[in-house]
Amino acid sequence: MSRVDFGYFSMSRQGNDDGDRDYLRWHQLDHMPEQWRISGILWGQRWASTPRCRSVRAAEEGKWAALGHVVSYLMREPIEQTLDEFYSLAAHLRDEGRFPFMLPSLFQGALRLLETHAAPRALVSPEVVPFRPNRGVYVTVDEPADPEAWDAYQQGVHTETLPEILAVPGVAGAWVFATTPTLRPREIYTPGRNRVTIYYLDDEPADVGERLADPLRRSWTAATRPLLAAPFESMTKWDWDRF
């Protein structure tokens, strides 16, 4: 069984026309390493969009077209204690003057982990896919368009769409997360009922993005509203100028 119970996602716009080099350098070398002080945080990674990644997006509704950065922290129970420590650490670092950057936020929130999958060729168990080195991710975000048909649609994704996508070259696995009413509401959370699927990639993200566009579009029905379907590249230390 996976030790991960939740994923905390922070998704943001590009910061400015000059790129986000200073922000990315700070986040990779200062902010993210400090999170390992929290025992409930098991893993974290960030990904960024590139012009080519943007060019192969299959969906980007409204504000989601501006999305440039995705950060994921994988957390375990007790989740409320972990989140309290997470926010307390952010406040502590801010008080120390070590929280100098903020990018415009598009989405913030903790989502429950629902499913884990590994492509057969990856030769790892589904529970460890995020810990396997990746070149990037393909992120889909959707919400119910027809609540009465939503459960049936999700079942179809589970039985048909995910197996098809896991067979696509470059897709190593997938983790599925969704909002849950069991978490204490927090002011910072983005409201709504969302499902976020992270497809972990071991080929060039934009290339895989081209392969995934058709099967994803075929899977969408009137039951769902696709907000985002887009590839992102993994961040590499000392390589911030690429983004």
C-alpha cells in the first residue's frame, strides 16, 4: 500500500516577461528543501511549461491558459497536522525574510490520492511511480459538468482511458487525486470540485503531449469539463534559465 494519502498542489502563472529564474532558483535551493523538516511530507517536485509544451496542450480553459508552473508535495496522515506544520513553516520562513517571491496563483489545495498506476514496461509498483526519475509530467484537471453522470464517467476513465494512456510510449504511470470534503476548509484553498491526474513521463514531455492529445479528447464526454491537459518539464538544479 502507498504511504501517500494526499497530494498538495500549487499551480501558478508565469511571473514576468523576463522569465522566472530568480524565483525558480530560490524555490529549488531554499524553499523546497526546507519542507523535508516536516515528517508528513514524503516527496516534492516542481515542473515548468516551455513554449513547445504550451503548443501541444489538449485543453486550457480560461485562466488555465496562463499556467506556467506546477508543484506537488506528497503527504501522509495525519494530514491536518501535516498541513498545519506546512503552513507554519511557510510563516516562519516569511518571518525570517526567506519568502521573497510569490507567483500569481491559479490553484492551491490538498487532494486525496484515489488511484495509483504503473505502465507494465516501467517495471515498478504503482505506489513508487513518483519516486522514479521522470522527465516531466502530463497534468489533467477536470470538474463535473453533469454531476449525475460524473461517477459513470470516472468509472470509464478507470476501466478504459487510463489503460489506453498507460500504453502510450513515454508514460510511466499515473496518480489520480481529487478534492475531498473530509479536509478542514482553509482560506488558501481554491474552491471547486476537481480531479487532478498526474501522468509521469520518461520521454520528452512535449513529444508525449502530442501522443496523448487524441486519446484524451476521445475520452471526454458531456459529464466532464476539462480545464487543463498539458505537459510540463521537470526542473533540473542549476538549469532555471531554460524556463
